[in-house]
Amino acid sequence: MKRDLLLFACFLLFIMSAPQFFAGGYLMNVLVFVGINTMLAIALNLLLGYAGQISLGHAGFFGMGAYLSGIMTTTYSLNPWIAMPVAAVVVGCLAGLIGLPILKLKGHYLAMATLGLGIILFIVFNETVDLTGGPSGLSGIPNIEFAGIVFDSDVKNYYLIWGVTLVVMLFSLNLASSRIGRALRAVHDSEVAAQVLGVNARILKVQIFALSAVISSLAGSLYAHTMTFISPASFGFNFSIELLTMVVIGGLGSIYGSFLGAALLTLLPEFLRGANDYDIIIYGALLMVMVMYMPGGLVRGFPDLFRKIFKKKAESGHA
Amino acid sequence: MQFDQILQYTLSGLSTGAIYALIGIGFSIIYNATGIINFAQGEFVMLGGLLTLSCLELLQLPLWAAIPCSVAVATVVGVLFERLAIRPLRQPTPINLVIITIGGSILIRGLAMLVWGKDTHAIPPFSGDDPIAIGGATILPQHLWILAITLIIIVVNKIYFYHTISGKAMRACSYNRRAAGLVGIDVKRMVLFSFIISSAMGAIAGIIVAPLTMTAYDVGVMLGLKGFCAAIIGGMSSGISTVVGGLILGVLESLGAGLISSGYKDAIAFIILLLLLFIRPQGLFGKADSERV
Amino acid sequence: MNFKIISVASLLVTMLFAATVFAAAPIRIGALFAVTGPAAFLGEPERNSAKMVIDEINKAGGVKGRKLELIAYDTTGDATKAVQLATKLIKDDKVVAIIGPSTTGETMAVIPVAEKEQVPLISCSAGSKITDPVKKWVFKTAQNDALAVGKIYEYLQKTKQTTVSILTVSDGFGASGREQLKIQAAKYGITVVSDDTYGPKDTDMTAQLTKIRGTHSQAIICWGTNPGPAVIAKNARQLGIKTPLFMSHGVSSKKFIELAGEAAEGIKLPSGKVVVADQLASTDKQKKSLMAFVKDYQIHYKAEGDHFGGHAWDAVMLIKNAVESGADAATAIRDQLEKTKSFAGIGGSFNYSPQDHAGLGKDAFVLVEVKNKDWAIVK
């Protein structure tokens, strides 16, 4: 427990000191999005990594959070501080309702059902032009204000978003090591066995699905208030896949892994910019290679790799 | 509402549905032999169309030669995919398989974008494009080709699965892989076979629709998803119920676009998918199967 | 740490050196285009044209002895990326002006950044809300959708047709067209009798067209970009629809005729003058620019230049003109841009003013018809 706390404290220090080095530059802006993506990756990881339930529709919840927040603050001129929790509650309830039937499905069927859900939500964002502005997007969303500070610059947004992200991380870390976390892992390994041990797997799955949707919605609201403009294109099927990639690359069932995955995938385009059109290929290949050769993700993959190399060296040393 | 309008919606729906059915059967064949939902299935549809384009324009082949050539190349891609990505997988859990086939589809699409560019391409119809009138509605000769080829494929499938040794062996795999292995069936070879058949079928589907819908590196995504819906409605069978599933989906979409709202047309398909998964995950015609619920 | 100080110091020295000795450092112009993704049909010709014209300018010795440097990024049509890259252009690359983005959605997302950082933005997208209301730092070169719609409605009014069916694609381009088609109808005494949409990836539109056939409207207007409109043209031919079919400027390239084949014949659409450059009267003010653009594009890329590329061409030329009149920093360039008068570009003749940052009139479009697999001006 102490070690965990120390690790988190180090991480906190690392995150909070970043602006010292990058403030003023463009990288600051990218780091804001690393924060949002970390939140989303953690949300999906709780579902996928801990409870073992796949979702290919999380961009939909992210989008709902963004749109609900955006619509409430523009069309109905509500304060973001009211809009964000309202959006989160609405998305959570909806996810709970849909989760009841959807989480009865398994494996591929669950993947397909959540994918369908994501696409339906995307079509709704596109078609309800009077509410969402349709494909041309919704603009003029206000920045968040707190105690007279308007969060309208990269550095301010960085602290705001990472503040929330760190809370979400701490919460998720605690959840993972709590009774619920253990129950979730039991469900992951064998639902039947979990049931026998007195875990209500069905309710637990729905709860974690709703929680995951709530975190995604929160990330969506923050995204809307940071960007001040949203359009359906940001919440499509491709983004759901990108989130999945983050979680898989970082490592299923590891909260810090989600950060690594989110950071890597958000920063990767910056390094691949010279590669022009090739980045989509690198992206697909990376996904396959990770699953094939590093199924534990970066978090577990690298230590494994080191151990292997050392072992080999030791062996060859003996020979 | 006039009769000929409804007739036209139905006919359009049936011809679109036949395509969904072909793609859907491709999904089911692999699923039944391996338990994998191949998210890259739609990419073979794209490959079929674009490879035919290259055969026609670059190699100057006549159409009758271009079609088998491109089906062959697409099949080779299917084999490579199975060999390089599916077989070496150390932990073939459903989640890993979903992710790896998604990765594969992104990769194939990206390579296709490099080879053929981002433009949309047209392929000439097999036999002219003078509309044929049926009642008050019209269809194109290409629609007849689609329906005919779909029919032929279903018949060939039926013969293969029920009247040849390897077809029966593949069915045995789909019932119980371990048992099939115990009676001496080479399960790995059957998996490879299933990839061969379904990538060839995907490519054929891609070729016969290309003259109507045109083709580009990214046509596979939506067609693949629709094909999967068809397979789900048909209860993942590799026979007639998936075909009916595809046709139902096509007709409902067409009627939905014509009578309800064209904007929500795709949503209709996916709402049907969700409802079906909730209420009858075994498909419209299937018997209950505990694995999926 | 030492290393860092040294590197920063050497960088500073280099910069100082560069600034004093080479007073003629290149002027950096940023560009954001959707080169990949669903809007690639816009972004690719735009990037190509911008590169081409900057190369040509530099080959001719630059502007007032200074070279122009283009820093172009691919937004993939994603608003989030567009915002990030706009920040990158301004903060890291220190550009004096930004060309693009390609789509209205991305532009709307980037506007707050440009306004806040005070860098002129010359958008290549068509949405009228980009410059309405006028924003201090935002200009655009693409013709408003409203002008294209007006062109079609004018023709319908002239030929005394009063009922139309509209079929628009469900993306930003189609949504903007749909809005304008509905708003402007009354002004021309036209009634929209049916309003349908189709998805950007749809492969069969016979259902929508069958419905439209049932309404017996006098004209069908379809708003979309390839390949949808080509499918619609083919479907309409299949259904034997004889109602005149109008398309948008989104398909005014040879690609559309190639895709739709026979079915394209007789279709009319508003287009930038670039596709009919050789048919224009020699008195046309734009003719010189247009012919130069078409010729250069053919030489550089062995392809037909289209009016999307023209938007980027215009944007670069506008900046070049501003630099020529003495501006080389963001604020001065903005002020000069606003003073642009009768600049005959590809998209039309531009007249910016403090009240108008779109700068184009109705003459930016001509109505063209597909005849014998080519474009012909409708008189």
C-alpha cells in the first residue's frame, strides 16, 4: 500500500511539474489531450481490463458527455459546473439501462452490440441538427470558470484536466485494489465461479459499465469546454478503436498502463508527422504486433522483455 | 402510397441485401470454423473491387479473366492474414482476436490506400447498364448478376458443406473443435480453409457490386458491418438463414429510407441488430444456444 | 543541464546571426489541410496547389527578395487535430498566417485559436458562418454555399420551375447546402417539396429517388461530394427519372463525369470557373489566373486542377500580395488582407473590407452542364 502511494505521489509530481518544461509551446496543448485520453482509457480499462467486458462504442458516451454539456451551456446558457454533473448523471443512467440487456452478451456479440450502439449514437449526433448543429458542429461553448479564473489557455486547462484525471486515477486505483476490484477480476476469470462465491456478476458488470460511461462523459464535457467547439466526427467508430488501442497497448488491467497507452497514442502522430500517409499502416501494424508479442501491454511487456534478454544473456554466458 | 413505389423499394432492398448476405456468409464460415469474428472481412470486399480495377486497367485483362485473378489475389491475402496474424497468436481470447482482426483491417485498408490512392474508382458493368422494367419498377442487369451469383454461391456452399469430405470436416469443427480433432480432422487446416473460402467470397461480393456502387479503399468498413448484421440476423449460419437475414436487412433499410427517414436509415439497421441481440441472440431462425447468452 | 544551456545559447546566437546577417529570412506560412480522411478530396488538391504556387513564387525570386516557406500539416479532417496543429503552427513554427483548414467544422474549431493568438487565418472552406459575423483575424477564399444555391435557384426561376426535391449528404458539406437550399427557396418563389439525405458511404440511393419520383417535383437538387452524387446519377438513370437533376459545386471535377459515365450527361451544376477556363471570354478578369493555374497544375501533378485547389492558390496569392505591399508580420498582413481590392483569383474576384471577409460576389460561380463527357457553360 505504501509503495502504491509513493508511486502515485511520484506520478503526481511528474504530471504537475510538466508545465515547467513545456509551457508556452505547442506540446502543452498535446499534453492537455493526453489528459483527456488518459481519462477515457482508464474508463475503458475498468470495463475491459478489470471486468473483461469489451466495448467498441465508448466514443459514443464521450460524445454524449460533450454534446450534453455543450448544448446545456450554449442553447440553455447553463453554467458548466451544473451542465457537467447533469450530463454525467444522464449518461450514467442511460448506460445502466442499456447495460442491463447488452452485458448479457459475451465476447464477439458484446463487441458487435456496443459497436452498433456507438454507431447509433453517432448517427443521432449527426441527424438531430436542431439540437447538435449536425455535421457542421456546435460552436461557442464557454470555457470553465472557477473563482474568477477562466480556463482558456493551455496551461490553465492542463491543470484543470490533469486535476480531474488524477482524481479519476486515484479513484480507479483504489477501486482496483478494493473488494469490488477483486470481485471484478473474479468475473473476468470466470463468471460462474464468481457467482458461486457470492458475487452478483450481472449487477456488478452493469455498475462498472455505467461508471465507465460516467467517466467518459466527464471527459467529454471537459473536452467540449476546452475545445469550445465540437462536431460528430470526433466521436465516431474510429475513435472507439483508438481508445481500445490505447488500453491494449498500455496494458489491460493497469491504470498506469492506460496513461502510457494514451500518452503514446496521442504523442505518436507528432513523431509520425514526417511519415505522412503511412501512419495508418504503422497504427494497424502496432495494434497487431502488440497483441501478438506483448499481450500484457507496455506495462508488463517491457519488464518481461528485459527478463527474457537477461535470461538469454545469462544462458549464453554459461555456455 | 403507390404499389410501384413499394415494389421499387423492395427490389432495391433485395439487391443490396444480396450483397450483405454474401459478406455475412463469409463472416459465418470463419466464425463456425474458428469462433472468430473476422473484423477484416469487409476489407476483402474492398480488395475484390480494387484488384479487378487493376487487372482491367493496368494488366488490360478482359473481365472474365480479371475476376478470377483478383479473387485469387484476395484469397492469397486471406491466407497470409491467417498465417501471419491468427495462427501465431499465443493467447487467442475473444478480446485478443477482436483486436487483432481490427488491427488487420486497418493495416489492409492502409496498404490499399497507398496502392490505389484515395480516389473512388468505377468499374464497367458486366453486361451493359440499360434498365430492365419489372412491373412499375426498374433494375439493372448488374442486379441480376448479383442475385444470380449469390444464388450460385449458396448452392455451391451447400454442396461443399454437405457432400464433400472437407466440407463435412469443417462442419464437424463448427460443432465441436476438440471432438473434431479427436476423430482425426486437422483443425488448423480447416481454419485455413475457412479463411480461404470467406476471403474469396468477400472478394466476389466486392467485384459484383463495384459496377453499381463504385469502389475505394474505405468501402469495406460499412459493408463489413452490414454483412455482420446479416449474419447475426441469420444466427451465424453459413447457409440460407444468413441469406434471408441479408435480404431482410436490405429490404428494411430500403423501406426505412423511403418511408420513414433517409437520415436514420443506418440507425435502423443497427437498432434491429441490437434488438435482435437482446431478444433472440440465436438469430431469427435459430434454436437457443447457451454460448451466446 | 549544461548541455541544455549550451544548446539554447547556440540556438539564440544562430537566430541572432540569422536575423542580422540574412535579413531576408523566409516568411513562414502555415497550412492545415485534410490530406487524408473523408475530406481528402479537398485537402489533397489544396495542399498540392499551395505547394505548387509557393514553389513557383520562390523560383521567380520570392517576394521582395524574401522566400516564402510553406509548413503544411494534415488534419485528417479531425477538428481536435486541426486545433492542435494550429497551435503548433503558431507557437512552434511561428508562422505569420495560416491557410485552411479544409472543412467548415475544422475552421470553426480553429477560429478561437487564431483570434486569441492574433494570427490571420484564410480558410479554404465554404460555410458562410465562418465570416458571418465578421471576425477580425478570419478570412476565407472558398465561395459561400449560399452563392452556389443562389445560382441554381436563379436558373430555376428563369426557367419558371417552382418545385424542387432536395437530396443532401449527411456530412458538413451536405448539411450546409441543405440549410441554404431551404432558407433561400422562398426568395426565388420555390417550394422544397421533399427533403431527404443519404450517408457519405451509402451505395444505393434508389429508395430516396423513388420517393422523390413520387412527389412529381420539377427539379431534383443533390448536394454532396464524390462518390455519392455519381451513384445518384446512375440510380436516377436506372429509375428512368426524367426530372432535371442539379448537383453542387462539390462534384465539379472530371472525376464525377468519369464515375457517373453516361448518367452524367445533361446534369447541371454551379461551378467555379476553373473547369471551363478555356471557354471563358478573353475579357474575363479571372481568365489569366485560371489558365496559369490549370497549366501549372498539369505540369506539376499531371492532373486537372480543380477549384478546391484554387482556394489554396487564392489564399497563397492573397498573402503574397499583402507581403508585396510591405507587410511581413501577422498584424500587418491582416491589415493588408482587409484592403484587398479586385484581386482576380481562381474562386472569383476578391474584394475584402472591414465588413466583408468573404469577398466574393455571385459572379464567382457559373452554371455548367455535362455535355459529351465535358463541361459546357449554360448560357
